[in-house]
Amino acid sequence: MEQIIEIPFSQTQADGGVLVTTTVMREAKLSLIVTPQITADNKIIMDIEIHKDTPQQNTLNPQGDPLIDKKFLKTKLLVDNGETVVLGGIYSKTVSNTKNAVPGLSRLPVLGHLFQKDKKEDSRVELMLFITPTLVTSGGQSIARQPG
């Protein structure tokens, strides 16, 4: 499963002594790859990979293009049929500074600061996945979880 955002980037190449700038698209994606295996005692081994790429709008490279922040989680789990596991640890942090001011009055010497308001917002988001594997027979029936 994946979700992709394409981000335009500038690419400059020399063509016969002339620099030519073109726009190329790069991918920033959120993807989940799960590879399950069933053990002899009906437990499930899952190889899990999560990729989360985020364009950083406030951080630019020398060409003025946003950098891409890449996060990656890879793990292997052994779980019972029908058991829910929770994966977390991929964080995103956003800091923004805004300034609101009354036009003209905010520029007054000494008193200008009374007509301004600086606001700093700091937010942190964690990506959490809840995965519940369920064994299904060839007839489409799920195998009941045995009380353990």
C-alpha cells in the first residue's frame, strides 16, 4: 500500500556549453509493505517496512527546491492469529512563526511593539499503525483465535 506525492525539482545540465534547466518530478511517498509467513502452529511472522517521505517546505536546497525528509522503519514480528500489534516511532515535527501587526501603527518607534503579536506554533505528530493479521482458509472462512 502506498501514497505518492510528486514534487517538482530543478535540474541543470550543460548542453553544448549552454546551461539548460528543466523540471523533473521526484516522489515523496508513504508506503507499507507487509510480508507474512504462517508457522506450523498457526502463528504469523510479519516482515514490515514503512517508508514516510515528507517535503520540507521551509528548508530549501541551493536551487530553491524543498528537501525531502525520509523516515524508515523495518521490523519482524511473531503474532498470534487475530492479535493486534501497534507500531509507532515515526514522528513529524512542525514549527511555524507568524507575526500579526496593525499596519502603520506597528512601525511606530517605542510603541510599535504594542500593535504586534508574535506567535510560535510547535506541533508533533506520530504515525501509528494497528495491524491485526487474520488467517483465512481456502474456503474464505477465518480461523478462530484460540484462547491462550
